[in-house]
Amino acid sequence: MKRVLAWQIAQAMKKQRVTKSALAKRMKTSRAALDRLLDADNTSVTLQTMGRAAAALGKELSISLRDAA
């Protein structure tokens, strides 16, 4: 799930032509923290941070539980 979220944020950044530095500034965080968020293998990022990144790009983070198939 983290891999998909990181990819979606990166794609939104690309579409909106937002640099890592600009997004970090919008989120009021460091560029290093943003790099951790975009690293698909780094699972230590909180949902709050993911939500802040989404909001900074004009998006809404939505997570839900579904019954297993």
C-alpha cells in the first residue's frame, strides 16, 4: 500500500510540476522527510504525513477496510 501511495504522490507532483523542495515547503517539512515519504521501501512514514502530502497537492487521502475476497 505504501508503494502505491508513494507512486501516486510522485505522479501528482509530476502532473502539477511540483518539485520535491516546493512540496516539502508546502508541507512545512524537510526535503529529507519528503524523500522518506517517496521511498516505496521506507515503511516508517505515518498516515498523517501521507495525508499532509496529499493535502499539499490538493488531494485527499482515503483509506478503507474491505472484506477479504
